[in-house]
Amino acid sequence: MPRAIVRALGVTCLALVACTSASEPPPKGLPDAGAPTSCGACASYTDPEAVGRVETDAITELSGLAASRTRDGVFYTHNDSGDGARFFAIDRTGALLATYTLEGVDANDIEDVGVGPCPEGTCLYLADIGDNDKKRANIAIYRTPEPSGPGGSVRAVTTKLTYPDGPHNAEALLVSPEGDLVIVEKSPTGTGGVYLLDKDRAKSATEAVLTRIATLTLPAEAGGLVTGGAFHPCEKRVTLRTYTAMFEYRFTGGLETMFASPPTLIPAGREPQGEAVTYSASGRELLTASEGKRPSVHASACAP
């Protein structure tokens, strides 16, 4: 073969290798179904440890995180405003497993996600609740069964919600183990409303007015803005986060008492714009992540 042709083929091969190495790896796909064998709670937590990084360019405005109840080690996440009605399955290290799109949904600003019971079994609840200008006539929750396929379109039920006292901006959705939906206002003063869609209405309502059940005042060191939250999968505990801190509230009464007692400060990972937090499905770990390109995933386990 002439030397010029060999040289040309070599350049072509090098270019192909470069293109392959620069491209993203394909989604890994969901693991086999299998829920955690037990659920418990931590008395206290270790300092956060970076356990992975979300490498895909599809997730650059990560704004919510929730643990699967049907596939151990799988977590659901999404971008916020500007990305449309889709969500992603990732693993604990941040590797992309699958991408899903909600059929027929015109999303505005999805800010959080939770997982809990529903008439179909176990569902994701995606909270389209962002309203920086406080001018939305209604907000929405999109409910879809936990997916079992490798990605693609999924059907969702939309529930349109209004506040009883005018529009609010919010970024935190708490889904109780019984299926109650709680929205926590993002207030620059550190004091904001707590709103409930009870489990019975969450199952069937297509439109509803939220009930204000409490007023939350964050500790001074919290930084004022609630950017995410999660309900413990089997205990009366919730964790809220701000951009720089995390707080766990433990309660024994009804949902209206969840923020009545002083919270426990939990060390947070160093994240430039932390907006996502979830308990693991076993309840024995907290995981967090930030907005931005290739954010780290941090985990706080039960302290020994």
C-alpha cells in the first residue's frame, strides 16, 4: 500500500479515536428490580464524602434528587427551568442509567422530585413549583409510576395546585411514606409557609387548593433559602437544605408539627449551588448534589 495512503488512514483512525473518547458513554441501563431489605435511621451523620460525579452533559442544572423504592442504588434527578419535562435515572456515583420524557407535559420550572406510594404502586412526584417572580396562577405536580424500561416516554398524571394565600416561590417537595405531599416555601427572609396536599387528594385530584399547615423559620446559620428537601422513607424525619447547609427535623406528631422542634445541623458537602438532597432508600444515608456542569455527588452515612 502506498505510504501516503497509510499515512492518511492513520490520521483518520486517530480522528476516530479522538471522537470516540470525547463522546459520552451510553446510558448503563437500569439494574434488576430489588428494594432494600430493611429501613432505619441514623442517630447522627458522618461528614460528607464525595462518592461520584454526574458526568453527562444532559444534566447541568440538577435541582432535585430522590431514591428509587424498587431498584436499590438508583436515584432520580432532573434539571430545573429550561429543560422541559424529562428526568433521569442515575446511580450513586452519578453515572447516567436512563432518560425519560413525560408525555404531553409542558413543564415550566421543575424544582424537586420525590418518590412515594400512589394508586399505581410507587411513583415519582415531579414538582413544577418554581416561581421566582411570584406570578404563576397555579403550580403543578406530575406523577408517574417508577419506570421499568431503559428510557423513553412515560405517562404522567398532572395535578394543578394553587396556594390559599397567593403565589409563592418554592424549591422543596417532601413526599411522606404515606403519600402526603408537602411544599416548603423558598423565602429570602428565612421564614416561609409550609403547604400540604394530603395523601387522599394526592391520589385522585386533578386540581386542588393547598392547605397551609405551618410557618417555618430557619436557623440563622441556614442561609435563608430552602433549595431542596426530603422525607425519610420510614421515619418521622425530614431534611431541608439551603445552598450551604442541611438540617434534619425529627417529630412525633402530625405533619403540622414537623418543624416544631429545633433541627439538627448536618454537615454539607462543598457545593457551589447545592439544591438537591435525598435519603437513600434504606434511610441510612443522605445524598446531595449541586447545579452546574459535572457536579459532585456527596454522601453522609450513619456515624459509628
